Amino acid sequence: MSRHSSMIAMNLAVFLLMHGVGIIVALLPQRIIDLAGSASKVGYLASAFALSYLFLQVPMGRLADRYGFKLFLVLGYLLCSLTGLLYFAAGSPELILLGRLLQGAGEAPIWALAPALLSLLYPNARGRTIGMYNASLHLGLTVGPILGILVAPAHADNQAFLFFAAVCLTGAAILSVFLKEGGRGEARERGGIAFTEMRILAGNRRALATFAGIVLYGAGYGMFITVIPAFMICEKGFDRPAVAVFFSLFYVAVSFSQIVAGPLSDRKGRSAFMVSGILMAALARLIHDLSAS
């Protein structure tokens, strides 16, 4: 049990947090529309999140190499809890966007540092353990929108933001007690050459192609979780339960793919799965465009 305590703790904590995210992600587009009086600012939900998430990656990684992963993971959960309180109190679109900025900072270690720590703790089963972590993450996102209808009825949406703050705080407590700091010495040795490694990667065509694909996919993902729900609400007349089902179906597919692709990539390699994932995302976008026309 102790050998797997870190993996269990990380999976449980991320499930709880992303369960809360799944609830509020279906609410935020409508909240912005209500506060701003139009859908013009909905796209900023993804941009505000991505801004802090992007710029914190390298400095946060270097600090984690020096001071340990656990500290930044726990701080990430605490910052997300604070974000839930800000959403609860927000009376303007600007405060919602500020909350998204803080949420991006809080989720950065949860998405980036946690898989890195798992790869250090379980070096012989990286694909399986990271796949399980991503499956837990997206399973939380899957059940969140549907259960959110029960947790916070339409007349009491603000309850969802308090629930989000509570589950984030619970996740921080779980990691504080059960997460072990593993691979710290190895990380410290590599931390001093981070920028040298980045220069080497900049001259590697395969690495640049991978990064370019990630950037393009990230842009599409941002539109998917913000602009498309706004289109559904404003143009197609979808109500809150329908938007919740939209998010749940999306994350069901992501969770299933993580469980299947993780172990297979350990045996067959990563490239084929990365390329097929990008192609399926492009196909989904094409289907959406055809349905909207």
C-alpha cells in the first residue's frame, strides 16, 4: 500500500478537484454572458487561464526541481480553492476573468508537475501511471457537469463555486498527508541545465513539430470549452443541463482514450497515438462546423 500511496493520493486528489472543475466549467460561459450582457467576453475565459498557465511552466518547473514537487502541488490546490471563493463573490466579468487567471496558476502544477513526479516515482510504468492519472483527472471532469446539476440547482449556481473551493481544499489535505517526495535528487541534478536542454530542443525538428502540434491543439481546445458552449447557449438555445451533457460526453471520450492509450504507448511507442489524437480532434471540429452550418 505504501508503495502506491502517492499514486492513489494524486489520483484521488485530482479526481476531486476536476470533479469541481467539471461543475464550474459548465457554468462559467453562462455566468460571463449574464454579467456582460453578451457572449463577447466568453473567449477570454480560455485566454485568461492559458496566460498564467503558460508563463508559469518553466519557472515553476525549475523551482520544483529545487524545492520539491509536493510543495507546488499543494499550493496549486490551495490556489484553486481561493479561486472558487473569488468566483462565488464575483459581481463583474472582470472578476470572473481574474479568477480564471488564478485558476490557471493553480492548475499549472496539477497538469504539468504531477505527471513529471509520477514518471520519477514509477520509471518502469510511466505510460500506465500517467495514463491512470489523466483518466482520473478526466473522469472528474466527466461526472462533474452532470452531478453539478444536483449539487447546485439553476437557482443556486453560486453553491457550485463553494463546492469547488471545498473539494480543492480537500485535495490539498490529501496530498499534504499521503504524497511522498520522490526523485528529488535526480530532479535537482537536472534543474541547473534546464535552459541548455531547451536550446537543444529548439534545434530538434521532431521536438519542434511536437510543440507546434501541442500549441495548435491547445488553441482548438480553448475554443472548444468556451466559444462552442457560448454558441450553443446564444445561437442554439441550449439550456444548462444540455451544456453539462456536452462537457460530460467530451470528457468520457478523453478518459477512455487515456486508459487505452497509456499502456499501449508503453509497448508501441508514442508517435502514432499523438498523431491519431490530433486527427480525431480535427475530425470532431469538422463535424461541428457541418452541424452548425
